[in-house]
Amino acid sequence: MAYEMAWLHYHKISEKDFLKFLTAIHVEYEDSIIQSAAEEITSAVRDMFGIYLPYEKGESREGILLKLSKKDELGKEGYHIYPSGKAFVIEANSSSGILYGAFQMIRLLQCGYRAENMEEIKVPDNPLRMINHWDNMDGSIERGYSGKSFFFQDNEIIVDKRIKDYARLAASVGINGVVLNNVNVKNHATELISKKYFKQLKEIQRIFASYGIKLYLSLNFATPIELGNLNSADPLSTEVKNWWKDKLNEVYQELPGFGGFLIKADSEGRPGPFTYGRTHADGANMLAETIEPYGGIIIWRCFVYNCEQDWRDKKTDRARAGYDHFKPLDGTFAGNVILQIKNGPMDFQVREPVSPLFGGMKQTNQMLEVQIAQEYTGQQRHVCYLIPMFKEVLNFRTYCENNRDKVSDIVSGKTYGWTNCGMAAVANTGDDDNWFGHDLAAANFYGFGRLSFDTGLSSEKIAGEWIAMTFGTHPKVQKNIRDILMISWPAYENYTSPLGIGWMVNPHSHYGPNVDGYEYDRWGTYHRADHFGLGVDRSTKGTGYAAQYHNPNALNYETVENCPEELLLFFHYVKYTHRLTNGKTLIQHIYDAHFEGVEEVEVMLKMWIELIDYIEDSVYQRVLKRLEYQLEHSKEWRDIICSYFYRKSAIPDDKNREIF
């Protein structure tokens, strides 16, 4: 099946000063990653300039030079790119650094930079920059909105050209680790670490490695039972330990250089150490000890909560679960264990507070997990550019230390000197021709990679790069698409669930308005709305969740007066008549926000229509149809939610709009 190459199809450019470098690509050292870098440069130069570059081994003072060096300031994966006489030099301490430098050179050219302005030194901010795929072996994707898996089909592994092109896309934005399969490991996926699949995995690992990407797999904690025919998966059992020792020896004999495992345990029906009365440190450390001789790591998700909890108990709070489970274990995890923590305490809502585990645990490697698959943010049928949200999370001050206390400092290792840490995103790719279902959803994959590599980049800068790489540099195209992206997250929040209340979606599908629809809340609505107000009291008088933060965050979240209003209903039950800082009552803000959200989508649609003469017709029409759909769906959200709260409160809209 034919498919597009997203931002890796290159536009012709007129940067004449760069032509003097286009004589040849010269390398002094050669391996598969440097070969990939040379291939990428050759392809880009051919498309941009119509020139085919020969590839030569040996020293030179002209052409494009791929040069390995030994400079401390470049670290393990950093690069230095710069013009020097008749040469353009891409210098790094590693082959991966050269590859990233090559992609940056291409990116700068596509963004309209002149040769003399293309000097840059950059070392990636995060050691690990990972994509987590939730692909199932039957070809389906859990929370997949871009077609089916291009890794799996009918319980077999697919190895074809698309795997290499995916590796190119990932490496081009700095991704250095990919988890191939769903964290909910079931059925045939449990067998991925068996001889049945080693041949195909070895080939995928080879392709990934040629782009500086390590292969990881999600692991079923009960594998000793399901694959090894043991009676137990108790992490403290000698029999279980020995089984894992033999199994991982087999894995690494077949897959030398394999990265390690991602594990979801004791949550939403997944097996884990709780079954045997053990802690999560017991479970993670057993595997970590077994994998340590091979240089592997264990990534342990902190998404652990009891989905059967009784919400009639006002102290019961899903938001508390991660901290309650893991904070007491701080300092007990092995050095090659990383706790992977969702950006918020709940489940990828359009607005949540930052998880208190960031800054709460000071002696345990941590990785930030975000979701670029838009499970609760429009499922890639709505535009929702998520990079501004991720920037807010990264810039959040935890006050765990006097300085370097932001989430970005913690997960990069700067705060506590960790090297096993970084950022991970749940993938939004599939086998659709355009990879992402919605063409504009590609900005979230691109943006996550760029942000994980360079957390100092602004949302606007990332958007501008992606637009230039994808659609070109015409000022009208740049302005309109950037505006659409930057409006989209606030707009989605406005017409779905402003002020931090979240959810209000259909159970299980997590899509479309259903105010009372949270699937696990069997004993009442999640939002706690009644005739007088709504919201969840998470102060010390309520669930106590606010106290999990360091001060001044804990103090601010504790009271209605000091709580940031964008999170007001997450932390407090508030009466409809309460006045916000904008002078509106809570109920009027609910009405106005939902109407404003629809108006913002109307603006987004209008801006896209203005681009009819600038965008390739097939892409233009695809995006147009999705924006038209988004407008109608935003109206549905507005009407259902406004009607619900009008009937709850019996307070009419001040502006006399139709609310039934």
C-alpha cells in the first residue's frame, strides 16, 4: 500500500550559498548509523536541490563531512554542525549524534535558514526519548485512531519497508527507544520473548539500530505461568527467578543490545506482585537483577489503582493511588529500574495537575509519560495540539529542591544526577496512508520528539518547524496552521471540560459527551454535580490529595481562593453561584466556555478554508472534512453539557442563548 512520508518529504529550496558544500559526503568512519545519516542527506539534497551527492570514505576539506570527535561538551548523543570554508561539518562523539546532526541540518534548510546561520551545538536534554506503542498482535491498536498496526497482523510480526520509514520518522525527531507492543500484554503477545518470534524481532532490531533506536517490549508479569508452565510468578520465588534468568539469557543470545521491558502490573486486571503479597519494588527488582548483566532496563509504570473502589467513601480517590502506592517505596528500587509516571494522577485528561510523584520521590529513577494518541482529547478526529500542555508539565515547579526543581529537571536527571530517566509518549501512528489519521495530528508525534530532545523549544517554534517541513514556508500557510494548532488545545478544553473536572465522556470508548459516563464510577458521578454545585473536594477536609504536594503547591491547592482556576473543580466542590476572578459565576463560565470553544473551532475551520490554494488537494480535503466534523461535534458537546448543568442548577444563561 502506498503511504506518505509526513515531514520527510522535502520541498525544493533556493538557498544558493549552500550549493558550495554539495560536492560529496565524506566519512572517516563508517557503521550502519552513519550510513543512514548519509542516506538521509543524499535523499534530502536530491529533493531540495536536484543534486546527487557521491559518498566517499576518507578525510576532506570540502563537501559535507561526517566527523567523529572526542569533545566532552557534546556528550553521548550531542552534535555540532557548522560551515567551515567549503565544508559543512556534522561533528559528534557518536554515530547517533551524527545522525541527529544530519537531520537538524536538513530541518534548518527546510525552514529557510541560510548557510552562514546554520551553526548549532546541541546535546539532548533527556537520556531516554521513547515511544510506547499499544499495538496488539492481531493488528488492532488499543486507543489507536490511525488505522491498524504496521508491526503486527494476524498474530505475526510484519517486517517491511514501512518499518524502516517509521524508524526514519522517529529518529528524525530524536527518538532513541521504541516499545513495540501494548502494555496490556495478553495471548500471543506473551510469546514475543519466545523462539517463535525472535527471527522477526532481530530484523526489526537491526533496522531500528541503524537509526540509533533501541528495541523494547512490554512484558506480561505472569509470563512464568503462561509461557513457562510454572504455578506461580512470585518475584521472590527461587524457581521464578531461575526461570527468568534462563529466559533472559535466551532473549539476549538472540537479541544482543535489546533495550529491556516496559511493565504494567496490578492495575485494570493486569497481574503483578500484589497477587503474592509482594511490593512493586520486589517485582521490578527481581527482573532488574536478572536483566542487569546484559545492560537492560526495567521500566515500571506507576498507573496502579483499584478500578473497583467504592466512591461512596469520600476519602477514596483514584488520584491518590499512584503516590500512595509508590512514595513509601522511594529508594528501594534498583538502579536499572525506571518508574514511568503519567503527567497527571488520573488518565491523560485535557487538564490535570502534575503528578505529585514528580518531586515526591527523590531516590528513584523517573520517566514522564504523556499520550500523543488523543484518547481523551479528540481521538485524532479533532485537532488538539498537545505540545503546549506538555510544556506546562515540564515547566511545573515541584519545590522538591531549592533549584532545578521543575519536572523537566527531574526527568532529565539534572536534579538528582540520574542517567536512567527521560520522556515517553503513547504513540499515535497506524497504517493509514498519512500515518496519523488526521494530518494535523502528526504535529504531536513530531512535537513530542523535538521536545524530548530539546525541552527549551517553544510550542510555537516546534509548530513552525513542523509546518515548514510538512507544508512549506509560505507566510500564509505558516500563520494559519500555527494559529489553528495553538488555538486547538484551549478550544477543546473549553467545549469539553473546563476548570479541570475532566471525563464526561462515553464509558470505554472515551469519546463523545456523556456527562455521567465515567465507567468505573458505579456509585455516583465522577464530577459530583448536584443542584448546588460540582467538583471534587481534594483538600485535607476531603480526600487529602492536595497534601501530596510540596508547599507552596499544597497550600495553593488546599483552598478555593488560592487554587489555580484552571484546576478549580479538580480540587474543590464549588457552588454554581461562586464568582471567578473574571467576575462570572461558575455556571456562567461553564456556559460561556462551551460556546467560546465552538466559536474557536469556527475560526480554525475558516483559517483552513483560506489555504485552499496552498495545500495539496488530497490533504486539504482530508483536513477540511475533519474540521467540519469537529465543528459539529463541538456543538454537540456544548449543547449536551450546557443543557445538563442548566437542568441541574436551574440557573439560566445571562446571555439568553438557547440552552435546553
